[in-house]
Amino acid sequence: MRLTDYLALARRGSRRGYQAAVVLFTAAAFTALCFSAEIFMTNRGEKSQPCELAVTAPGYLALTEQTVQDFRAIPDVVDASGIVEASANITTGKYAAALTLVGIDGEYLHDLVYAAGEPFPESGAMPWLVLSEGAARTFADPEDKTKHTAGYMPDIDWLGADFTLRMGGSALSARVSGIFEGDGPAAYVRLDSLRALLQSLGQPSGYTGVRVRVTSIGAAEAVSSAITALGYQVENRDSARQDKWDARSREAVYLAVLAAAGLLCACLVTVAGAARTREADRRRADVLRWAGMSDAAIRGLGLLRGAYLALLGAVLGIGAHTLTAALVALADPASNFALTIWG
């Protein structure tokens, strides 16, 4: 008997209504399973990205260079740098911005993604600045009353313009060495330059905090616990993202449960269909034995029927998932369709 004939016999073994129900339940299960897997993999990919912790000290502890070295020795810590912060007014041409300067080790900035330029040099008399895109957007012309859109960027030759940095009545010439990607108004300057400037102004120049870069966001909780155990206070700036991941994870679990429920319903329909057609199947088996088919081949018809219906349902479910992805991608190429629909 040819395979096509054998498959045709398997398909005719139960009522079409039961077959359709099995296919639909299986398709729904695989659609939910694909969405669940998509959300899970997206969460996993985002959690593998590096993250930054901000560490401060309570009044009875001091932040020193030894503290920074201790933090660097913690597993999953990529780098750490003491920081000094100071408010400054920065101007160039007709543009001005009031920013909080953060003095930091230049090496710490090498892992940032730069839209232009590079980290500042480790030495030199002139203060070099590294700005985030968010900080660059804060530069404005005081005479310009135009309301700009969210993506507005001032018309400044960032890497070529001369800047004036004003702090405590002192004015210094400065240059920008790099603009990195980020919406927060972050402005960095070389640590030793800012400490020297603060000392010349008679202001405190000790560490006001420590920035700690962790290998991945998923490892941030363990690193935070290790730092807290040393008596320091830790701010995880990605805590809101962690809440979002937790919500997504719950949705992924719900979808996985729906997938399991769909497969269970498919199995129950299969069993119910077999019970309703048992007498007809017995007569059919007698006819097939009379035609010369072995008992093993007859039993194989039921297994082949189940495999065929499961495969058809899986193909339809994965196809629905793929079609949804294509439609969402056409509407918004930058979006993640599973997160667009589910969270």
C-alpha cells in the first residue's frame, strides 16, 4: 500500500468535526506557545545587556579608592569608578545649558555607545566633556522661544566648537570629545580635572558616589546585595525595567498555561472522538483485516492520524504567529510584535 493511500485511510478514521476541533485547539496552543517563547527570549536578551548601579555611603562610611577596588573584585562587576559631582553652566555661541558635571575615570566610559566622537583623553590641561544625547538636547538659545519636538538637537558643531564652563565664579575653556547614546542629561568630565577645579575653588573634592557597571541587568540584584552587605547604599537605575520584565514574565507564563490548556483540550477531543466512533472503527478494522492489512498496520493508522492532525495544527499556529509578526513589522519595523500585543 502506498503511503498516500495509508495517510488517506488515517484521515478518514474519525469524524471531520472532531478532526477540525483537534486542529484548532492545537493551532491555538502553538500560537500561544510562540508568543510566550518570543516574550521570554526578548526578556532574556534585554537582561543580558550591561547595567549601571549608583552607590552612595551613609554618614559613618567613606568612599575611597580602596572602596572602588573592593567593588571591582565583586563577581559580575565589569568596572567601577569613584565620582565627583558639581553643578555648572556650559555655553557655546548662543547656546547654554545648566548641567550637573560628573567627574569619572575615562576608562569607565569606553563601553558606552557613541553617536559621535569618543571618550575623553586621560590627560591634558583642558577639561574634556562627554555628553549624552539627552544632555546635548538641553542646550538652548535663551532668545529662542520656539517649542521644539522631542528629537530636536541644537545646531552645534559638538566636536569642533569651543565651550565655556562656569563654576563658582570661575570660567574655563572646554571641548566635547564625544556624544553617547542616552536620553538622560548626563555630562562627564575627567575625574582628576574636576577634583582639581573644586580644590582651586575651595570646595570639597572627595568622592560623592561610585558608579558600578555590571555584566548584565540580570546580575544586578546579586551585585547590589554584595555591595549592600558592605554597608553601602545602592540605587539600581534599571529597577523600573525589572518591574516590566516581571510583568512580561507573568504574561509569558499565562500564555504557556493557555498553550498547555489547548493541547489538553486537543487530547480530550481526540479521546472523546475515539469513544464516539469506537464501534465504527471496529467494523472498519475488520474490513481492513479482510483486505489483508496486519493488526500492527491498523493500529498505526490511529497514531498516524494523531500525528497528522497535530502537525497540521502546529503549522497553522506557527503560521498565525508568523503572519502576526509580519503585519506588525509592516506597521512599525522597530517594534517587537509579541510585546506590542501582549505587553
